[in-house]
Amino acid sequence: MPREAMIDEWYPVGLFSQLDQTGRRTALMGEPIDVALGADGKAKVTDGNGRALPVTVRYGHVWSSLGEPGKDLFAIPEADQPGRRLVDVGVVRVRCSPLRAVENFLDIAHFPFVHTDILGAEPHTEVQNYKVEIREDEDEVWATQVQFYQPQAAKSASGGITTEYMYRVPAPTCSILYKTCPPRPGEWDVITLFVQPLAEDLCDVWPWMALYDDETPMTDLIHFQQMIFLQDRSILENQIPALLPLDPGMEIPTRADQTSVAYRRWLKRHNYTYGAQLVAQ
Amino acid sequence: MLSDLMDSWIPVALSQDLPAATVMPVLAPAGPLALWRSRSGRATASADRCPHRGMRLSHGFVRGEALSCIYHGWSYSQAGTCLRIPAHPGLAPPETIRVATHPVAEAGGIIWVAVGEPAAEPPRLDGLVPLRSLTAEAELSTIEAAAGATAGPDGLVWQAPNAPAVRLLLVPQRAGETLIHVLVPDGCATSERIAASRAVESLRRTAEERQRKGSRHAA
Amino acid sequence: MKLYDYILSPSCYTVRLMAALTGVKLDIRPVDFHPGLEHRGPELMALNPGGSIPILEDGDLILTESSAMLVYLAARAAPEWLGSGAPEQAARLQQWLLFSHRLTANLGGARLHDMLLRPGDIDLLRTQGIAALRELEAGLFEQSQRGMRFLASDRPTVADIACFPYVALAPDGGVSLDPYPAIRLWSRAIRSLDGFIEMPGIHRLHELKPDPQPETGEA
């Protein structure tokens, strides 16, 4: 059963700031759920039978689970740093596997072709080698020392810079990107993709950010990130097969794809196969 | 009907709809194809899937004599070999990275893709010129019923009222969908060509109506 | 000129595109349409009680219909985009300018439903969207028979710019563009215009830029 290993994970199901007592109907892995604000002002999530599901509110979003999460939601210490702008980017629905959505977020070789003249531009297409590991203690995928030349790396950047990146996968459908912060060298801007799996080929993507940027209006920050994600959406909806192949053969990686190779290996190891396909299928 | 497809040519597109340095998606029995024309004018039919991360190549772009994938810019020759991986400019891509290609023939303004190994060239449709292609949500047999004619190896001949006689090449697509290439006699005036187009649109409406009614009555 | 704008709105983009094509500098004021619903908030409702964006402000003039904004930009900066004024051409221009409103409702509605979770009868919106695309395809085909590559003329007009974004983004709402060769060629012609700018969901035409490293191993 593809859902089994992933059933006890936390998943984003809504923006806390938009909750009201009427609530909204959504879904997790094919199961209808309702997300609403209780009379006590707390978020509550129930399944189709009215059964209360686990709830936590973090990073601007309501999180829930169809099972029993064995641990707290992953930590992002930067979210609590004073002076950070916390940005709820807003949900976008995509007809693709939740795992494909995460993998695209981990990829940089597409920048010159998909985010042309923003995150990358020809002829600066080369992806230098970087470091990838599965950190066993935290059980997370990490990519570090990633570098790429970008014409307009962020709203706060005044021109082209070589951006440094780190990527982190703390949960099967969540990814966190740490990137060069132009106003505060030495700090990282944090950009996340929290993906809600509605079905194996349908997901709601909730991007969120924790940035150092005192200049740019909030709406501009939101629009920049929505622009980037929308540029990826038409790619995501046109990949074949829809389910992410976890076995080699169908798709051919190169050195630039190390993070995605590690991600697929980590998914397979944990049997995180909701939205994936194995050779035998 | 399927046996008719063995070792034959399928008309997938009109030449006029594939200018130089463009790519379009077409469907053949072998599966979805990216049909593209190089800068010098050569037409190629490649499998519509990049082996890197599965992106449809029909969303890509043609530069010179190569087709590139929109996702990461991997580029492919007319023979299907991978020529360049922009993330690794110094690397000669391994030969294992390739896309399947299918033989293409272009004649009389029509682009044909081979199914199997046809013994002969595609049919010559002398005296006829292509008009346009359109897609109908109807089975081939329903279109025949609407036209009151049967499709032969050289297509279906149909005479609409107030329009020149047209030749229709009918190409089944996915279930319940048929691609129609419309041909008219060479030398038709503009008004006749437009009349032919409108007549075929009427035929499509009739066929689709029949198809909808038929499927409601189906057991 | 101040444009109250949302980066993902095709109607707003149509104005940004027209400005770019005609060399008009716009002062962009971003509106948090999603998730903030700012267009329904007090400040913007005071400016436009219709509760929609884009809104164009030029001194005392406030416009709330994107078609009117296109006409205004053309009239101010580049009147050739309004066509020759000859009656038939002017009528075609009006026809397709009004048609673009149907695209906003059907293709635009399908997109808002599928992508931003707005309510809608998605099957009906897609059915209407497909009908509209077929009308556009037939219209472009007939124009081509008259020797014209665009909707009202052989050069692009405000009518083309009004229709283009919703058509190009139809797949966002689950409506495929694969079956429309005339639309494909028209879309490509628009995307190749001098001064063309993209919006998220409409990719750059990389083929227009020569390969930074020429291909080797060409056939």
C-alpha cells in the first residue's frame, strides 16, 4: 500500500491566518478532511467521519496527519530569529505527484531554462560539483556547497550574484532551501515548499519563507515566489510518468542531480512510495 | 482495422503547420511523438519524452539541427543521440542517453510517420492540396456515418452542399478522438477553401452529436 | 500611468504586455490577490467597486476593463495596434476584443479553479473553453486564407493581445492546446514580437537566442 509508510507524517493543510469557524474541506492522500477554527480559537482538523485528527500550527500553516506522528514537526530555527519577515506565499494546486513537486524544488540545473534571467541565464548553465549526504541522526537529506550564478537571485538583490545554496529534506513532502541573503551576508534566507498530498498525482503546494529584507513590501515578496513556482508548474504537469520512478532505468541522472538521486534513495529506503512507482509496477 | 496499421504510414501533421525551428506534439501507434523541423528544414519524429526527468520534448525548442528539452536544455540530434547537457558543458553525453526516433516522409504537404516497415512510399494524393487539420471527439466510424461514406486507403471522399468535394484523412487518436486532415482540389479559390473548412466543421458537429447520443444509448 | 497588478493574472499581464510592446512605462502597484484578497479590501474597492484587477490610473482617468486599457495604451503610444480603421478590420478587432471576455470567463475560470482553488463548474468551464478555442482556431485559419496572420489584420492588434494570455495558459485549467495548429503558430508569432515579455506559465522562446555553444555532430 503506497500510503502506509507515509501515513504518520505531518502534512500542511491550510494557512492559519485564513482559518475561520466555517472551515474548508480538503483532503490528505485521498481522504476528505475538514480544517476549521474552533470556538476556542484553535485549529481543528477532522476526518470524513468527524474523528479528530492530530493538529499542530507552525510556520504560518496548519499541519495534520491521518495517522499518529511519532515526533514533533521538524525544526527550522531561523523561523524564530528576530528581524525575519515571515511570508505566507499562498497555495497553488498542481496536477503532479507530491514527490515530483519536491524533487523539482531541489533542482538547480533548470534555472537558466525555466527561470530565465531571474535564477539563471545562458551561457551560465554549468552546475559545479556540490556535497550531498543523508544525515543519519536527523534522518534528513542535505545538499551543501551548492553554487549558481543568478541574474536576479532575490527581490533584495541589486544585480547578478553567485548564490550559495543548501537544500534540506526533513520529511517526504517538504523541502527547505537556504540561500545567500544579500542584505545580511553570513545569514541564510529560508524558502520552503510544504506539499500537501491530495492524491498520488495531485497536490497543494504551500510555499513559505523566512527572510531578512527590510525594504521590499510583503506583496512583492509573495509575488516573486509565486512567479518562481508558477514557472515550474507547467513543467511538473508534463512529466512522464506522473509517479516518481524510484528505481533506475526510466530516468537518467547526472552529477548535477545528486540531490534528487539521494532524495529518491531516501524515499525508497523508507518505503515512502505515495506518488512514486517501483520497477515491478 | 489495426492490421491496416502494420507496416504503413500515418499522416500526423500538415507541412504548413510545422515551420522550420518548431516542434509540435503528435500521436502515433508507437505513442506520443515530438514532431520537429530543424533550421535547415528536415523533419524528425522523436519520442515525446526526455530520458532525463521525463519532460515532454514537444514543449522544447529547436536550435540549428537539434531539439532541446525545456526543463534542463538537454539537446538531441535528428538521429536521437544526446548532443549536449548544459549542466556539464565539457561532458560528451554517454551514448546510452538517447530518444527513439521514427522514420518520417514528407510529400504533397503532408508529414507521415512510419509504423513498422512500410514497403512503399506514402500514398500520393495527386490533384489535392492540404487545407487544415482539426480534431473531432468522435470515433472514425461515427465520422463515416455522419459523412455517409467510408474511408479507404486514400482517405474519405466527401461532398458537402455548397462546398468543393473534400478528401478527409482520418487518424484515430486516443479513445473516442479522431484527427482529421482536410484536403481540397488544387486551384480552389479562397472562398471555396473557407467554404470547405466550414463544411467540415459542420460535419464534425454532426459526428460529435451522434457520438454523444450513441454513448448515452450504449449498454 | 499606474497599474494595480497581480503577477499571475492574465488580464493584468495583457496590459503589462501591451505596455512592453508599445514602449509605455508603467508604475506597477502589486495587489495581493492571492492569498490576501486585497482586490476586495477597502482601498481597492474604493478605487474599483467592481472588485477586479487590473485597474489602470492615469491622472483623472481610472479604467477597470483590461480591453479598454489596451485600447488606451495603443491610442496614446502606438495607434497602429488599433488597426487601419477600415470598417471590416475595425469590426473584426471589436469582435475578438469582446471574444476575449469569454476567454476570461471560461479558460480563466478553469485556471482559477484548478490552480488557485476558486469555486466553479469545472466541466462546464472546460467545455466552454474548448468551444472557444475551436472558434479561435477556425478564425485564425480563415484569416490565414485571406493572407492575414493575426486576428484583425496582417499585423498584430489589441485584439490579439487581449486573447493571447488566456489561450496560452489554457493548460493551467486542464484544457490542452495540442489540437490547434493555427493557434500554435499564432501564439508563436506573438511570442516572437520585439519587446515581448513573458508571464509565469509562458516560457521564453529559447530558440530565438542562438546557441551559446554551437552544436557539433549535426547530421
